[in-house]
Amino acid sequence: MQHDCQFAIYSSGNNVQTFKAPSYLGDGHKCFLAPQANGQLIVYQNATGTPAVVYAFNKAPATPAASYSLNMQDDGNLVWSDNTGNIVWSVTPVPPLYTLTSPSAQYNSVMNAGSTLNGDCNSFGCGIQSPSGKYLAIMQHDCIFAIYTSDIKTQLYKTNTYQGGQPTCFLAAQTNGQLAVYETVNGASTSLLVLNPNTPAKTDTYTLTLGNDGNLIWADSKGNPVWSALPIVVQTATAVPTATISAAPSTVPTVAPSSLYNITNPSVYFVTTMQSGTTLNNDCKSGGCFLASPSFQFKAFMQADCKFVLYSTNPYTSVYAQNTWQGAGHTCYLAAQTNGQIVIYRADPGVPPRALWTSNPAPAVPAASYTLTLQENGSLQWADNTGNVLWSSPNQVVYTPNTLQQPAACPAKPFLPDQRSVCPGNTTTYEQCYSAGCCWDQPPNGVFAINCYISTSNVWFGTPGSDPGVTTPVTVANPGQYDLLTTGPVTPLGIAPIPTTNEVLLLERIAYGWWSVYHSYSFNPVTLAFTPKHPYTDIFCSGGVMLSDGSVLNIGGWTGGPSLRGIRFISPHGDWRQDVSVMQLQKPRWYPSALLLPNGQAWAVGGSPDATAGTNEPTVEILPNFNNDPIITVQLLVNTKGANLYPFVYYIPADANQASSSIFLLADYQSQLFDPKTFAPRDSLPNIPFKGPNTEGRSYPYSGSSVMLPLVADKNNQNPPMQIMICGGSDGTTGLDTCVTTTPSLGANAVWQMETMPIPRVLGDLVALPDQTVLYINGATLGKAGFGLGKAAALNPVLYTPSAPAGSRFTVLNATSVARLYHSEAMLMLDGRVLVIGSTPNQDSMDDPTLTVHINEKKIEAFSPPYLLNGAAAPQILSVQASTWNYNTAYTITATIPSGNTSGVTVSLINPGFSNY
């Protein structure tokens, strides 16, 4: 902006003018260039104190953008553009930043500037494939751009652009040299992230390629890298030191030789193996990046304060640390060096990195490569490619599950945070707390409270007997037992029995489910073997039901039309089957329920049309749809929008109260009967009463649990009326401590009987047991469904005995040490134990300990109810007369009764069903 008011561009090399604006006024004028918020670029003269326009480069856009910027490119072009990358004005024409690729290409070998990589490809998203096929860079449905091994087992890189649900997103390889992730809403595309914001904008012919080493490189027309997802490793020879190496580390070098490592950029949040030549940085979220053991039982963090600390994750406890603390605000990293040393460096601006700690002397003859791993026993090991260990962390930790139980004097319902008195002594862990005879309760994340508190209080939580069913809980001699079976390859979100194989089907989400390659397994709880299964589309948030032949029908899901409209089958000895060209749901359904009818058909009930909280699909549809029947709108689901996902639905046979069968449907706290064939509405039942002052929801996201109480046949009443019990739920903040029971066939005359439980619970699982009792297990005492929302784990299961007198039906059983919160499940097994599995309370499966109270849980437990612990030998079923039974027909079961007393023998027929959260 010259003194003579002319705005001009010059080449700095030879001072040649390449552009001038027609704004010349001669010397002595006060002029300035103004990039304006309305999108105009104007030269003004300010001679009188009131600026006057000399020259306007462009007209104001009809719709102003959020912001604009003026950029001088390396090719001499001056570009005035808005925050979305649209060019408003330029000295020379600029090609469009990108043109949306249509139709989408599932996999490309290279991506050229001006094209896009879309997130709308089937199954997962569109991607770039390495020449060897070993790696994939994928633009996912959820707007994350990530690099994986081709089996989707290991993630090498990802962007922090998660949008959830089913947005429209794409990666744009822009002609100005920038890579950007965009989201399109209502036809308008907005940048979520520029991957290389510090790259000067310069029009060129760029290419994006994925190498056989898994690195993604964005290069200009001359082949110069502009950006890479991972550090570009340059192999250089390292001189072998000639000095004699002492047994102990010598003086730590003050300058890090650049040939020994490359700083990992951008930082990788976690790794399970650290290769020589890479670094572990301290800039990940608030806790730092970490190295994890294979089961994630141990994690070694490069912390924000520069300490390198090894933690056990159950509970989080520091078991080893290097005293390299520097305080907050410093850049530090752990370098796995190619000379065979591990060094922790502090890197301050303008000075060479300073070493804070070194693991071991450098080997006289460097090996080809080195790896740092965290073993399952909690030991860090630094070894060369021949297996020779150069260094390992001292005081190796062998993890043993805690066996201490909370003292009997502790309240079943934990004291509220402001009602606790501190336990005396050093009681900072729950082991120390229990040993001191005090009570332990981890407060919700972000809530200050005393963790370890004394077992008595002056605060009353209500007068015993003032609510229906409240008495001192019944005690039993053998209050159940948890046993750890194994650690699984997935954290399942749904389970179903495989009846003829004694196995259990496990279902995991695909998006954010990259703990695993396959996302679905059959698990044998006796041999502990896992057999991979292969779902075609995402089974996250799906519904299911067991069919009469033992197959599982699974409907709905997440991330895309083929998932949300999915109809999937898996037979007892088979694999997943899905063919969208043959059968799919008429409506997309996220969080649907399914109900099997006696004729073999099933109703798909409710859900949400997309992965967006609060949306509603208030319809049902019949499967298979032989007569091309339309979907049916259910007013009950319309009325309960926002509180009706995974509604409770049961088939109610004819009985003395109703001449024909019906369907019972409950959403939130409202319920109604419907015709099984047409879903025409019948009687509405009274609403479930509230115990407290707030609305108390029972279905998702308030997540109570429901169960059909045992139908006990006798000679006088072969068809006793079915009773449905619903326990727990939430008022949005606190878990409910009530169970309600009704007889649905009474219709408008039905009555809800309320009983108060000894422990409040939300996100729990009700399991019908063969001794005609019901187990209520898993869950939380605070919050509701959703990532990070269910808190304060309910560790003690409760046994409910329907035949006991009112007021003495609940028994508090022994606790687990494993929190089972959001996405946990339980199911009866053939040997009478209950499989306990799951819990993913955090959306981010990588479990930053500074943000996480409870980890995503892969441990698998079996709970033995009291009837397995009374010391008596269990009956053994030897044979059953037929595998397919007809109604009202007698069959023979051959069994051994060790006690010899056959007078008390009962036979229970149980369908464990499809269990999800």
C-alpha cells in the first residue's frame, strides 16, 4: 500500500511489479487498504478524517460469510476468500478449491488436488488404499478421517472431527494446497478441520498418496511433501561410538542427535508397540499420549507435567514413574531412539532439546531396530529385534483382582457427597478404605466428594416401612459369587444365546469399535474360545430377538441406510446373513425393539430414523412382510418422543382376563395393549406412578429394565395371567429405587404395585433365573443412558423373590469390583450361572484417565447365584425327548437328582432372549 495510494504487487527477487490497482492519487495522500467484514476489499483515502472510497476491488457478497482473509500466495497471486474457502476476488483466476466427487469412489490409489473423498460409501466410508493393500485411509460416516491397517484392527492416525449420527462429510484435497474435512448441512459445506493450517496457500497440482508404510503424504507438483499424517522417516547411518560404555548411564547428552528419532507429528494418542525412531508426546488431551498393554490393563503416559508414569487401570493406580516432573506448560516427549536408548526430553522454544532421563547405555553395536512394549504383567520392556532386553521397568507388577468386600455396615445406597464424614487414616484407595472398615464410593466425574467415609451417619434416607415393600433386605447364607472368566477381544453392546452350542453371540459396534477386527464373535464360556463372525453393516444400537429355530434376528443399527434399515440373521452354526436387495426395513430404525409372534413373524417396534438424539420413528412394521403391509403409526410412541427408544414389548397370551391374546407396549411411563395381528390399539393402562417429585422414566434413555415374572402352571390354572415387572430407571439425574409390577391383560383396570429396592439403579439388567427368582444386576446409581452420563456404579446385584411376602422380596448379593455401566449386559447360561459382560461408558474408546472414571470394560465375568453355592450337587439333564416341542404335548426329560428327593423337582423353560443395554 504505497504512499501514492496505489496498491501494487512486486516480485521480491527482482522488484518487478506484477499488479497494480487503479487507485493512484500521487504523493501526500493518506490511504489504506481495508479488508472489510462485509466481504469487500477497498482502498480508502482519509484526508479529512472521514474515509472516502478510492477503489473497490469487488462488490459485497449477497450473503456475508463469518470471516474473510487476504492471502499472498507463493506464485504471486493475491486471493481474497471467505472462511469456507470460496474465492471472492483474486488478481488472477483461481481454480475452485475442489469439486465434489460424484459418484463416490470406494477406494482410490491416489487423490488429486481438486477432488474429494466422501463419507457415503457402503459399510464404512470411502478411502485411499496403499499399493500393497495393507493400509486404508478412510473418510468415515461419522466425519472422522483415519488411517487403518486393512483389517481395521489398528488405527495409525485420526482427525478430531467426530460428528456422530449420519452427517454428510468429505475430505477435500484443495487446489490451494490445503487438506480439509467438511460437513454439509442443508446444502452448505463448512470446514471442520484444516489438516495443514500452517501451509501457505499456493495453487499447484498436489497429490495425496498412501504409502506401503502406512503414511499418508500430501505433496506438490515437484514431489515435495507439504503434509504427512505420520513422521517421514529418513534412514540414515548412525556412527558406532568407539568410547567404552560403562555399566551405568554416562553423562546425559544435552542435544538430541536428529538422526536418532523423528518427533511423531501429529501426535498419536496411544500405541501398543513403540518403534525406534518415534516419540511419545505429552500434548494429547489433558493427560498425554500413552503406551498400552494388549488388554489395556496397564498404560504408560507421557504426562503434561513431563513425568512418564505407568498406571494400573483397575482402579487407576500409579505403579511406576520416572521423576522427570517439570510442571505444567512444557513440551516434553519420550524418544525411542535408533541407537538403542530411551530418552525423555524437554523441548523449550529456541534452544536444543534437553535430556531429563536416559534408560540405558547405548549398545556398542546398534541393532537393526528396537521396540518398547508394555507387558501384561505391568513391566515396560525395551528390546532389540533379536529379543535382547536392554532395559525394563523395576518392581514388576502382577495384577491380581481385589478380593476385599465392602463392610456389611456400609449402606446399600451410598451416602450423598455432602453427607459423608471422612474415614480416619491413610485411605486413598478402596483397598485401604475397606481394610479400615469404612465405605468407599467413587463420586461422579467432576463432583467433589469424600471417596472413603465412615459407615454411620445422622442422615436418614427415609423411614423403613414408609414405602411399599421396604424392610431390611433379606440375608442369605451364600450371597452369590463373581468369577473372572477371561478378557475378550471386544466390548459387546448386545448378546444372544446360541442354544444348540452352549455359546453366546457377542455384538460390537463398527464405528469406534476398532478394538477388534470382526466386531462379532461367538464365545464359549466353558472353553473360553472366541470364533469370529462377520456382520456386513454396523450393528451398534440394533435390536434383536431369538427365532423358534434358534436363529437370531437382528434389526436396525447405526451409520447409514444399509445399517439403519438392516435385517440380519445368524443361525446357531452359521455366520451373519444380510442382503439389502432381498429384504430391508421400510423405515430406518436406531434403538428399535423386536417382538416374536407365535406364527414366526416379528414386529419391528419404534426407534429413531437416524443417529440423532431426540428424533422419533413412532411406527411398527411386520417381518417378513408377505402382504406388502404398510407401516403403522403408534400414537403411544408419538406421545413419548424423546423417552421411548428400546420400548418394552411383550406378547400376552389369552387368559381369564382377556379372551384373545394382545401385545403390551410400554414407553417412558405409559403403556397400552394392541392387537397382535394388526397392531390396532386396545386398552390403555394407567400410567406408572412416580415416587418422587420429578418425572420418572423407565425406557431408554432413562433405562430401567423389564422382565416377565415366572408363569407357574398348576392343575387348576394352566394359563395364569402374565405379570410384567419393571425395575429402576431415572428421573434424569438419579437412578430409581423402585420396581413396579402389573398384570397387562387387565387393561384399563390394571394396577401398578410399587416396591422399593435397597439400591437405586439405572442401566441395569433383569435376568429370570430357573429357581423362579429374578436377578437385577449391573448398572449405575446416578444419571441415565449416554456416554459419560451413567455414574456411581451399582456393584451389588439384588435378588428378587416373587413368591416371598411383600416387604421381604429383595436380597442384596455380593459385589463385583468391575463397574458395569452404559452398554453392559447379562444373560443366563446353560449351567445356571449368569454371564456378565460389557460397559463402554466413554465415547472415546481410548480411556484418557484424566477424563474417565471407569474404563471401557473387556473383562468377562460369570455370576453364580445362591442356588449354585449351597453345597448340594446340582441336578444333571441327561437327555430330552425331542428338540422341537408341540403345544399341549407331554415329553420326557431324563435327569439325575443327586439328593434322591424328587418331590421338589421343578422344570423351568426359559428363553434368554436378545440382551442389549
